[in-house]
Amino acid sequence: MLADTLREVAGAHLVDEDDHQETLELLPPATDAEIARLESELSVPLPAELRAALRVTTGFANGPLEQLGFLDLAGFGMEDVFPCAYPLGHDGFGNYWVLDLLPDRDECGPVFFACHDPPVIAFQSAGPSEFVREVVALGQPGLRSPVDVVHDDSTSAIWASNSGLVDQETALAASDSVLSEFASGFPQEAVFADLREAKVGDGFPWGRYGPRTEWTRAGTHRLWATVPPPRRGLLARIFGGRG
């Protein structure tokens, strides 16, 4: 559980890239008023695991990330991809780690990394407890933390390879009825991203067709579709489509 993990990592010794050492400190617990405000802002019920964690702390007072906290929902967006997103932290450059909460389940997870440069969604962790441990590992010697791998390597690899996207013909032919039925509702130029069985580093380039790319989600499934804009000819691109 997240609350137990937070108690466990409190006081961990961290070392940054400049070999500066510090002790991980937790912020004070959330007040009843803060939890009530949070619940009023959420579009889904607050999961029991998050509620218990908030009784321990509202986040890290210091540490390897620019911010890691459990109380601030502002600043993320991307409601078409994650309609019930619960931000956990960011890197200071507009890239967020978020929980993908579901309206019909009292569960916390998985954690995704939503990056805008490159514009990629990547699977990070199975849940917030694992994510917190991976964040702490950023400041400890040894193997690279999965947070570092996803942030620095996976996003670039997903963008460069265009992995995670399948065309409609492939989706319609899938033996998976959820995917094939979802695909049947879109035109043939549509593409699909499926992260239902994702592992660390899997993802898709949400901005492949521009920063205003709009995605449609298959209900509570971690399955999305978008229809790329039509390709424009050379003259149209030069003259902005004017006759």
C-alpha cells in the first residue's frame, strides 16, 4: 500500500548528480478540509489507497523530482486521453506522471508518463507505491531507476519508432473483440493505441499528427483511437490552402 511505502522511504538518504547528499523529508498529512476539497475537484471517488496515503503525507518536501505530491490536480489536461487523471508529479518542464483512475473501480494504477517533448505517453509503473520507490531510487546508487529510463530513453524510442500505433485493418482483424469492435466505429484511416497489457517503456506518440491531435478512448479500457488529418499537397502547405 502507498501509505506503508511512504512511511518506509521517509528519511532515505539521497545523492544528486552533483554528489550533494540530503535526507528525504515528507510534507505534513492532508487536513480534512484539504481532502474534502480534493474530492470535490475529482470526477471520480477518491480511492481508499490515496485517502490513506494523504493521512500520512501530501508528498515529498524534497527529492529527485521537481515535485511529487498527492494533493494538486491542476496543470495537467489531456482529458481525451486520461479523463480521470490524478497527477503525482512533474519534472519541471511540463511533463507529468499521472494515475489513470477509473470511475467504476477503487484502484490506484497504473502510472503513466505524459511527455510533450517528444509528445508521447509511456507506461511507467503498475501503481503509485511502485512509482514512489522508483522515484526514491533516482537518488540512490546502483541500477538506473525505471523513472530515469522512461523519462530519458523510452519516450525517445517510442517517438522514433512510432511504436504503439496500429492501423484499422490490423485492429479489425484482431482476435480481441474489444479492439476489433472499437475499431469498427472509425474510418479506415484511423490509428489505434492499446496499452491494456502494457509493460514499463511501452507507449504511443500521442502527438504524432500535431499538438492538437484528439483521441477517443474506448470507455474505461486503456485503448484509444485518432483519425489523422488529411495530407495536404505541397502547394497547399506553401500557400496555406489559399486558392
